[in-house]
Amino acid sequence: DEEREEERALETIAAAAGAGITVFDTAHAYGLGAEELGHNERLLARALWSCGADTTARIVTKGGMARPDGAWAPDGRAKTIRADCEASLDALDGLPIDLYLVHAPDPRTPWRTTVRALARLADDRLVRHVGVANVSRPQLDEALAHAPIAAVQAALSPFDDRALRGGVVERCVEAGIPLIAHSPLGGPRRKRALARHAQLGEVAQKHHAT
């Protein structure tokens, strides 16, 4: 977001921690482009260390996403999953990763290759738990066959119910896997529409400040 304010973001994270929030979701790819990979993770770590929430925070982060020219391009190669995870650990400045997710399946890489690389991160104790994000039900089924999937993240809101219609939510319930809903207000694409509604617009601005 071109309108981001770093100090406001740090204050928002500190306020959330002070209010009892313990789970913080970030990603290696969150930033304005390829030159800013790790930006949001570094910001989060700085805020948590500064406000004393480093011992209580539980960090969820994601890898396997490139940002060429500011666009979003999944990269599920095994070497990328490993490199992104190691970069995230460095950006988080000593804070452990409680849950590491593959940001999205890469259509150019066999899904089992990506998921097996994910599983190795847990085997090697780089992260505590692993999971997947933005998957279809068949992709979730395949992931469950190759890795100890601890959580699934999916877009879920009044504007996007594909995870419900496609059976992802149902499969998570069947397997006893927590589902983390992202974009509860529809994501960045709906930011301008939300801004026309005063209360929702204010919530959206706070959500995107980080």
C-alpha cells in the first residue's frame, strides 16, 4: 500500500498485542515488490520485540511466492520453499515460526514436490508446524498424504465462499484441521468499495496499515 505509515503500523501491532492478540500472520512476500521481500516480517519482529510481546506472540508466515515487478507469482520449487523459510527466519530476528504455510500452489511445479519440501522444514525443525494456503480440496487431499498439515488458510468472507463451495472447509472439519480465514473483508481488491462505508472503511484501513 503506497499510503502505509510505518509508525502507525508499529503502534497497531503493539496495540493488538496489548489487547491480548497472540497470533500474527505475515509472509515473506508482503511488501511492494521483489526489492522488499521480508519487509512485513522485519516490521512485525521490530514491533514485537519493542513492545515486549516476543515471548507470547505466535507467528504464522508464508513462503513460495515471488514478486516480479510487484506482481504475485507462485514459486513452489523445493529450493525456493527452503530459501524462503530461511529468509523468513532471518527477517524475524530470532522469533520462531509457529506455523509455516505455502502461500499458494505453483502450477509449474508438481504439488507433491512443494509439499514434501514443506514437510522437510518441520522434519529439520526450522519451523514448529506446517500448512497450506489457497488450495482446492484435491490439493488439500494430496498435501495430507505428504506432510503433517497442521492448518489450512483460505479466503473466506461474505464476498468469497469458494472454500465452502469447493469442499475445503468440509475436508478440514473431517480431518480435524484448523482453518484460518483470510481476507474477511474481501481483501485489497474491495478496499475502495469498503471505503464508501464509513465504519467498514475504517476497519479496512487499519487492517492494511501493516
